[in-house]
Amino acid sequence: MIDSHFHGDSRSVEDYEKMSIGGITEAISCSYYPYEVVKPSVLTTHFKRILHFEKERAWKERIKLNVALGIHPANVFPKYKPVLEEIKKLINKREIVAIGEIGLETMDPEEVDIFTKQLLIADETETKVIVHTPRQNKLNIVKKTKEILTENIDPKLVAIDHINLTVVDEVIDEGYQIGLTIQPEKMTSNEAMTILHNYGFNKFMLNSDSSYSKSDVLSVPKTVRLLKINECKEKDIEKVSKLNTKNFFKL
Ligand SMILES: [Zn+2]
């Protein structure tokens, strides 16, 4: 199984161990810095930590860590340009599988500006993006996010994440890959199963978004178990828990 979106740097070695015991062999770790970003090196050092230190920690438990890096909406700050330069270098060196996670949290103009600039880099370099959608004001922000995506990037490069029952209709026909986050304060395994039953298995990728918030590192294996108990086809389960992520990000 692949957990298509989490934050390895926020979790303990015991969590990596649990993921491995639960059958996760691969994961995508996205950047998000949990405190104030006062200068560019705070983020570029955070990037290096994920690329090197976290990959090693994960591999000790035989989890292959793929890395997505970008400026998370909670990390916007004025002197961000050197961080964008660093992201371009990492793309050229093929060190990251996507720019992410990026997106909007409040639709503040600075957020929109940094989000747009990262989309343009992705579009120009044909790099995938992992786009965050927030818990608060979700429908309006998903609509605004779609507008910005339409203007700035090929939809085939976009994975839109944390989609739930309230907003799935907004994104299902947009040509994006769609992330379903099963996390205590976001969505249950049952709700994810309802979405899959209603919309099919082809566009979706399961993830735990395990982070500093309340999380369940086993939410992907638990959802897979629920799908099996409810007699979903093995082939379909394989798509949402592995193949769709592998094919989209070319892992
Ligand atoms: Zn996340």
C-alpha cells in the first residue's frame, strides 16, 4: 500500500514502524513547517530534512519515502523567492515527485500569489502538484482554487486533496487526480467508501495526512480492510491504495 500524503517529519519512529506492520511499503511525505517561517532557510532546511533524514528513518522500516516540497499556505511569508529557486533546483535534479502541498487556507492575497507562482513553475516544468483544500470555508475555497488552477496549470498535473462528500461534485469532472484523506477530524473510512461507491475507483488516492494534528497512521490499511469486508473488487482496492498513486506520480 501507498499512503499518498503524510508528513513523516512530524511522526515518531514508532509510527513508521506501525505503518510498515500495517502493510505500507511506500508513502509521499509533503512539506509543512509547524511554526513561524522567519527566513527562507527555515523552509530550505526543512526541505533537506525531509529529503535526507526522513527518507533514511522511513527506510529503516522499509518504507520508501517519496518527497513533495512546496510552500504550504500556512507557511507563506514575504521573502519567499529563494525558496522557489530551491524548488526549481530540486525539480531539475529530480529529487521531488511533486510540488506540495500547496494551496489556499484563507484566500488571503499573499497566499494566492505564492500558490499561483508555484503552479506556474509546475506547469512550465511539467511537475505534478498536490493541492491542499482547507477544513474551514471548504466549498468557497475549493471554487476559488479551481479558478486559479484553470488559469495557471494543465489539470492533468493536479492532485487535489482532502476532498470529502461536501465538495466532491465540484472536482469530479475537472480532470484532476483526487486525494481522499482519512483522518479523525477530516473524514472517516466509511465516508471514503461512500465516495468510492458513488464515483468509482479510477480517480482517487487514499492517504492519512498524518501530521501534527490528530492522525491515524493506519487509516489507509484500515480503509482497505473496510473495502474488503464490503466486498469491493480486489482490483479496485489496489487502484485507490496503490496503483493510482504510482501511475500519477510515476513512482
Ligand atoms: Zn498535509
